[in-house]
Amino acid sequence: MHIDDKKFDDFNLDSISDGDSDFENLFNEPSEGGKPAVKNKAGNEQNLINKDSAYKELGKKPVPAKKRTISDFEPDMDALLMTAQSSMIIEGMELFENKNFASETLQIYLEAVKGVDLYIKILNRNPNNYRKLKSLIDVDIDCQQVEKIAFDLYKKEYDTTPDTDREKLEAFELFKKIFKQSVNKASISKSMKLLRKYFLLSGGLDVEKIQEQINVDSIEIKKDINYFHQHLKIALNMIKKDEGEITRGLRGRDLNVFITKASEFLGYYYKLLENIKVSDYYFRIHNIYKKYFIMKG
């Protein structure tokens, strides 16, 4: 499977303006990518037969002379979790390849991270268990694909196929990195939707609503503030690392608009709270990103 690592388009310094169309377009999320191909029914039946045989193979153990311990159950438990999470990893990879980081994809990417983490934990905890599970991996389509993607990423990075347990572990770490970046992008998309409710259709801040939320000591706005703090920081780091695309078709513009709008909101919010130091900090960010598209040099 080919992972597209093309650099993003350069930012146009004249593209950002005081107009509101960019901000409105920011929230028009792309539709999801194509649906996964329907698997062949006969192939599915054969796969289930093979998988059942693999599970039986995992269960072939001598009758223990003593009471079974947790280590006796680990391969069976790992097998169940691995097959369940692998489908989520594949779904997350399809979204990634379609460059779909809409807010609705966040939970899928989070599950994909958990799935790759499971492979990592098995290799870390007991590599022998991973080898015991190999018979299952070799007959489960999703598990096969997960392993192939991870090993292809390693080969792309080091020009060799992972052989040792340590190399396989690094292959899955490379895979996990992809989904961690995807979680960040989908989180910012979610933050964009939250931010919209504090702005008027004209593009300006809804000053009355913000003041009202402060007056009633709203828990909602406090939770949103924490969310904006976190994701503004992530967005600034993504700009520095040249990872500027969030939604398809906008390239770096969507990140830049999010940064300008989030920093404007935070600057005004802390101004109302009379926290001038923090307010000035966010207004400085707003003024810089309002005038220019900032990109990695």
C-alpha cells in the first residue's frame, strides 16, 4: 500500500483576507471517501473456516498439571482483540488515504490508534505470543493487511523488511505515528465546528453571546476554551512541521483560518476576564496569522 508523502502547496501570502468566505468554507467538510469494496461471500466463508482452524490451533495445548494462569489465556484474549481492532485500523487507513479528517472521523482514528497499540503491546509484553498468533494473522484478511501496511512503512523508511521483534515493533510505531497525526487533524476539524457557534454569520465575533456565557459562568464555554487552547497549540505545531492540510481542497488555508479565528476568540475572551497578559498573547498570534500564511521555511 502506497503512503502519499507529497509536500503541501506553498501558502499564498495574499490569500488570507478580512472576508468571511474562507471562514464559512472552513466548516464545509468533505464527504467521506468511497465505500470499501464488498468482500466475496465465498471468500468470507472460506476465511471463517480458516480462522476457526487458526483459533483451534491456538487452543491446542497440553492438559496443564496445575491451575491455569493468566499467561495461559493471553494468546486467546489477544486473538479476539486483534481481529476486532484490525477492522478499525483498516477503516482508519482508508480515511487517511482519502485525506478525510472531518470531525466525524475522530472516533475512528482514535480506535485505529488503539488497534495499532494492541499490536505494539503484544510485541512488547511477550513476542512469543505474537508468534503464536501468526497462524491467525495469516488467515485473517484484516490482520494480514495491517501487518503488511506496517512492514511496508518500515521498508519504505529503511529499505529492508523488518525481521527481528525490535524491527517489527518499530514498524508498528511508524504506523501509529500516521494515526496520531490523523487524530490531531480530525480534532482540529471538531474544534472548527465548536468555534463556529461563537461567530456571527458575517464572520465577526458574537460579542453578546460570549459576554452572556461569561456572566452565567457557563461550563460549556469553559470546556470549549480548554479545547481551543489544546488544538490551537497543535495547529501551530503542525504549521511548523509543514503538515498543513486538514480538509481536502483547502490545503494550508483551513489551518490558517482556524488559527486566526481561534486566537481572536481567545484574545477577546481573556480581555473580558481582564487577563491582559494572556489576551495580548493570543491577539499577537491573531495579528501575525491574519496578515500572512505561515509555513515551514
